[in-house]
Amino acid sequence: LKIVGKDLGKISSLSFPPPSNFTADTQDGTGERLASLYYDFRAELPEELRLELESPEDQTVTEHLFVNVVHSLLLNNTPAKLKIYLQLSRDFTADQFVTRQLHNFFGNESITLVQKYQEANLIISDTYESAQDHQHFFHFNNIYSIIEWEELTHIIGSMLVKQNYQLVYGSFETS
């Protein structure tokens, strides 16, 4: 802190997202909880290190840096998770096949299969059903069709990208 002084915020933006792109000032109170964590952490520092943070400007810069770095690390390690409901009845092996393929393509961390269609972000079915407003629906004519799998993986990938972007930045533009 003695070397970089008030330029700590500028220097840190080389390694961490600058406040204009990312901020922990969230409506869910995350920023306040992380600031509280910072002050708890600072209180545990040895006295000689705390003296370096005497000026209010230094405290504000280091608090802001701490909160944004920790928040950024938490968000970057929180994967998007898509809830999928399978309704496959034409082929008795379809459930196992589709489940295995989804986990092969997207892994266990990205998708969760749910037992209730009301909990799902995406319904995959081989019969026609209408989805509710907050859900997407994918209809399989043939679970062994590569064209249908390409379409499904595109839909799931797009949903994960949007969910992850919203998780990190709070909103996204569709243009």
C-alpha cells in the first residue's frame, strides 16, 4: 500500500474487473455483508498493518477493492445451473439415454434433473405439452437424431450463457 498508494484501485483493475463493469453493490445485500467481512478481517490484522490504512481514502480504496475482489471470486466460482424436467414416454430407455447424454455434454455442475415440471427451466418431452411462461420447452421427435441434439444443445447452451451472465452482471442485453 505504501508503494502504490491511492493508485491501488487503478492497478487492481488490471487484474480484476473495474467497478464500471462489476460491482458488489447489489440489492440482495451482498456488498454490505462483504464490507462487514472486510472490517472483521481488518480488525484481525496486526497493529502495524492497520496503521498503514490510517487515512479514510486508503480505507475506502482497500474496502472497495476487497469487496469487489471477493465478490468477483464468488461469482466466478458459482456456475449457472439449469433445471431440466424429462417427460419421455415413447421409448422406455429414453430417460436413461437422454440423461446420460445431457451429463456428457454439460456435466453434473451445469444441469440438474428435477422431478416436478413446475421447478424446471426447460422441459424436454417426446409428447406435445405446453410450457408455462417461465419455462422453455423442447420436443424430441427422435432422441437419436443428431439434428435434434444439435438444436437442444444450442438451446441449453444459450440458456446457460444467459443465466451465467445474469448471475455475474445482474442483467443482459438481448441485442
